[in-house]
Amino acid sequence: MTSATPQGANLLYGLRKSTKFSKGLGALLPPAYRKFWVEWKQQQPAAVHYVPKDGMFQREDVTGLVTPIQNVPLPLIDPPEAHHGIWGGEAVIKGFQKRNQYKRRVPHFWVPVLRRSVVHSRVLNDYMAVTVTDRTLEQIHDHHGFDHYLLKTPACDLRSMLAIKLKKKILEELAAGCPKLASDPIKQQEYLREYACYLEQYTPEEIEWYGLTYGEAISKVKALTEETESQMPQKILFRQQLIEQLKEAGIREAQDGDSEAMKGLNDSSSSSSWLSKLSFKPKNW
């Protein structure tokens, strides 16, 4: 006969899968970094390599057959070179291509057209030569500037660690008041008013943890933990607090030291022996 278990109700929907934030140092990561992780890894990116269709069903014009609409994103590959440039959300597509009607299909890689271009960041007051695509240049023009493009685009659509790091650097520069533009106060105040709306979306802690990879975040948590543990142990602090409280109460044992405390324990007039406090009597062997 089967019996119910306390965890039986939880097993109805399967066991909870462990994640990077459920154990070890990952459990110590703050909510500020988890917010960035959701934006970077869990948020659905915008469709770049296909055109999504609206609705749930579609009807063929010729046959009249009704089929469900399935907007399935293409599996993309981000090579290491993609993180050294800004590809505007594009990536390498791996698939198959049938080049001849009478032959088998063969594997094929579709790589975006890359070009070298110069972008300008007004907040950082710097020009940068990076590898971009045509879509990157179109996005920069549509957002009316390189800074607006980075600040408006979520991390899942940037797809490049270079772009994410630049976005973090721009946010830090805005939070600090654009010190690189201190030589031109009029332009400095103008940029602070123009980009102030982006700072409202982040707290200082979220800007500090934004743009870090999981390994970098773990290293930062480990450093903070070691710094906390390197401080004075809590037992020493508690011991000092206890001694101070005893001194304030005027207890003689705390003022005279350990020797006086031992004499007080041995004195039968002030305290009884610890054997007398036991609830049983020793046997005669």
C-alpha cells in the first residue's frame, strides 16, 4: 500500500531544476546581477534573420489550407570574433543547402557581411574603430546616435560583449556626471539632460553589476566574501562586548582577570562544587 509523502505534491509537476543561482557562490549573487542576467540570457531577442507573423493561423492563397503560425527563431552561433565587434544582433547561421537537384544537401554557414567602420560616442567623447554590419549602421542611424543605440537596446539584442561593456561604461560615465566633458560645461549639462532618462531605469548597484559575465560576477562575489571574512571574527567582537558589559555592571571577576575568576570558583563559601549540582550520586565501586 502506498503512503503519501510531504514532497508528493511538489513532485506532481516534476523536480525543480537547479540553476546557476541556486547553489554555491551563485546563490550569493545580488538581485541587481540577476536582473541583468534575465535581460541578457532569458529575454527573447528581436527577430533579425526572419520576419515574424502575427496571429495564430494562416491560410494558403492557392490551396486554402489552414496551418498554425510558428515563429521559431533560428539557431544562431556567436563566434569569438562576434564579441570583438558590434554586429547589430546578427550572428552565424548553420544549416543545410541543396546546391543541386539530384544531389544530397550539404552543410552551409551563412556569415553576415562585415566591414570596418568608425563610431563616435558623445558621452565618452571618443572615436572607436570597430567591426560592424550594415544592420549596425542602420540601427545607429535609426536611434540618432551611437549612445542612444546602446542605451536603448537590451543586452539580448546587442549579443556582443564589446557593445555590452561600452553600454556599461556609458552608464557609469553618466552616473558620475560626465567628467570627461568637464572642459566644456555647456556640452556636459546638455548631454546630462539628454541622457538622464536612461539613468532612471537603473540603480547605482545595477550599474555596478551590469555587463559582467557569470565568471566575472562570481569572482567579484568571492572577493567581497573574502574581504568580509578578513575582518575581525565575530567571537572576538562578542567577547569584547561581554567584557565591557561585565565591567559596567561592576563584577569583580571581569576586572581582576582570569586568576581572580579561578579563585572565586574554588572558594566553597561563594559557590558550591559542580559535583553537588549533578542529579545523581556516584556509585561505590
